[in-house]
Amino acid sequence: MSPVKTQKESQSIKVERTQTGVRMEKRMLKVLKTLAEYLDMSLGDLLEGIVLHSFEGKEPFSERLLTKIDEIKKVYELDLTSEHAHKLKE
């Protein structure tokens, strides 16, 4: 008799992941790491979820999480918005 699988295990999809050296604005990364910790997931899992939702034109975060993100952004003084996308330079 095989062990009973949880819903999460039965819906798992095998993928191949690769290590990446992506550079990102420091405060933004701190916000993402803190959010991932808050959600008890890895940074990679959080980023994959954001990207997959975005690829389908879906909102990646609930209103409750957006409120939490705003709180975290204040802690790290992250004042960047989508208006700043593709305009950042070192």
C-alpha cells in the first residue's frame, strides 16, 4: 500500500532549475527576501510565482499582501515605483 500524498505533493511539477547571477536594486532585493521569509518560501519560489502570474497578466499579490509589501517597503525606504522601471542605472 502506497502512502497517502498531500494535495501539494500530488500537484508538484518536476522542473530543472539553474543558478543565476541576476543583479537587482539592493532595497528591492531586501523587500523580496523579507516577503519570501514572511510567506515561508524561498526567494526563488517567490520570484517564479511573480513571473508566472505576470506572464498571464494576473496580479501576483492579494490586497492583504500588497498592504504587507507597503509596510516592508517603508522599513527599507524603497520608494521606487513601476514608473522607474527600465530607468535605473548604477
